[in-house]
Amino acid sequence: MLRARSSTCPITASQTRSTCPTEAAFRKALRTYLPRAAVSVDKFHLVKLGNDMVTAVRQRLARTHHGRRGRKDDPAWAHRMLLLRGADTLTPRAWERLERVFRTDDPTDELSAAWGIKEQLRRLLATDTLAQAWNERMRMGYFVQIANMPEATKLYDTVVTWWDAIEVLIVTGATTARVEAANTGIKNIKRIGRGFRNAENYRMRILLTSAAKTVACEYSVF
């Protein structure tokens, strides 16, 4: 198991494909120990980077225009979670709230530009072929160039750096969703137990919970 910044990327010597977060430590470790493995970046982490870019732009604009952090009476702060939702999940009412944010709390149009770039990244990740992905990447690069914001430029540089891994993601659809779900389950076990003093008891509780879920899934098939 390879470790970096308290995260894990489980791989074995027999694997030909591995999915990892967008951190250089993971890529270096994979290139060192599994040089022939096809590395795929995880879609969840790329989407999170896009959301982080929107949040960084919103916070910078709040400091620039208001001279302080965002407050609940600021439309952009009040609807900060709405800014992170995918456009395809928005209801007509949510669209109205989003447009109101851009109209009343985005005098330089930078926030709406950041949101558009984040959505373009999502469109890139939703493509089915490498040709479509390349076209969406070029469109994203154009949007970033027009926006001319350091936060967006940093995001696009990450996309360029990890492009080979993104291509593997487009072709294979590889994801660490099951690993992330298992990790969340382990954290919940620890939280419910208020911490475990005995590491062996902690380990057995995790294994029993995992076994119970596996059996439940097998019976649900029939």
C-alpha cells in the first residue's frame, strides 16, 4: 500500500491500472513501483479541485470588494453551496437564485467566469471519447485564458499535468468510489466507538462490518 499525506492508494504488483488523487506523490510512487501500470486520476478529486477554485475566487472577491470575509447577508456567501452544485442538478428555482447571485454580488463577472470554468471541467469529465475530451479541454483552456484568473489558471495547469491519467479515466471509467466508501465506513465505526484503545478490536470490528455488507450484497442479487 502506497501512502501520501495520510491518504492511501491500494495497489498490488499484479495490477495494470490504478486510480489515484491528483497528488504528485501518488504518481511518483506508481511510476517507481508499477512503471507499466496505467494511472487514472479519480473524477471525484478533479471535481473537488474545480469546486475549490470557485470557492477561492469567491473568497478573494469578498476580501477585495467588501474588505472582509463573506457574511450571511452577502448573496455569494449565502449561496456558497449552490455555487458548487452541478448545473445539471439545478432546478428552475435554483437557477433563479444562482443568476441573482451573479447579478447582485459579482460586479467584475469573475465569480460567474469561475463557475463556468468549473462546469466546463465537469463537461470534460463527462465525455465518452478521447476526441470529445480533447475538444472540451481546448474549450476549457480558452475560457481560462479569457478569464485570466490565477485560480483558474492553476486548475487548468493541473488538468494539463494529469492529462494522460485523465485520458485513462475517459477510456476505462476507473474510480476509487468503493475505496472512498469503505474509508468513510471505517471512520464512522471509529466515531461511533468514541475511539478504540485496542487496535485488534478496531480491526475486527472493521472486518466484521465489511463481511456483513458483502453478504448483504450477495443476497440482494437473488
